[in-house]
Amino acid sequence: MRTRLLGIDDLLRAQPRVVVGHTSSPRQIILLMIVFGFLYGAVMGSFGGVTGERFWQVVYSAVKVPMLLSLTFAISLPSFFVINTILGLRDDFAKSLRALVATQAALTVVLASFAPFTALWYASSADYQAALLFNTLIFGSASVTAQLLLLRLYRPLIASNPRHRVMVRLWLVIYAFVGIQMGWVLRPFIGSPNAATTFFRQEAWGNAYVEVAHIIMRVFGW
């Protein structure tokens, strides 16, 4: 337990040994992603109660948050690898990959730390659209925090080759673009209390950016 806690501390402090592989093992990092992602997902799915049919929304959301992060990562990685190779950075890719995976784990830890705020919001408001927007802001805040950690983890790589600075910025763009659309495809994560509880929506596909804009306009009455 103490070793795992130290591993979390290394992640949050963005210690350089995370990149060179002298800290948490891949198995430990994956476990962190699953456990903390599951924790935030369960709280996220608790809107509207946790009894009866709503209990399954808690379970579904708990499963889907780690799924969201894993699929986003998996879809974003191939293009990132190819561009690294084209720019002559393939020899450093193992270190880059450790930094990216560590950032994924840190993202779930940050999300889990926001879980009490989400629970408090749910206790204070029964507005479903506002709950959607609030969780969007939570994910956005956690993602920004995690990417700041990634920039710190990338410092040794950037110092060795300035082209890594371009790559880390490119990763942020690719990951954000894929993540937003993937979150839309995997919905519902909260689930409307007035609708049947389902793992996926029947109308899964669509443009996430347009729909988020519509949600914001509905919340603010525009």
C-alpha cells in the first residue's frame, strides 16, 4: 500500500523517474486508472439517486469512465507514434509513452479528487442539463491539470530534443479532439432520470461540439 501511495505521489509531483521507468510499474498505473476512474464514474452516475433502476446507471458510468479514457488513448496513440517516427523521435518513444500513460493515471486521480464536488452539486440541483455542463467542466479541469503534469514530465525529453515540444502540444490537440467525440459516443454517463437506464444511447453518433454548444445555450436560456 505504501509503495502504491508513493507511486501516486510521484505521478502528481511529475517526478522525472516516472519517465525513465524507476517508479510505478505499468500494472500499478493501469490499476490506478481503473480504480480512480471507476470511483469518479460511480459518483458521476449517481445523479437522480442510486436505488432501483438508477443503480445500474451508477454501475454503467463507473465502467465507462475508464473505458472512455482507455479508448481515447488507444485511438490517439497510433498517429502520435507515426508522427514521432517521421520527426526522428522514435528512439525516445518508450519514454514518451511512459509519460503519456502516467498522465492518464494522474488524470483519473484528479477526477476522483473532484468527486465530492460532483456529489455536492447533485445534492444542490436537480437540473439535468446543468449536471451535464458541470461534469463537462470537471472533465475539462481535470484534463487541463493532467496536461500540465504531462508538460512537466516532458521536460527532460524537450531538453534532449526541442522537437518533443511540438509533439507534446500535438498530443494535447489530438487527445482533446478524440476525447470529446468519444465521450459523446459512449454517453450517457449521467443519464436522465426521466429516461430508461441504458448502457448506450440508440442515437450514439453525432457531432459532440455542436451538442455541447446546444447544452450551454439551454442551461443559460440563450
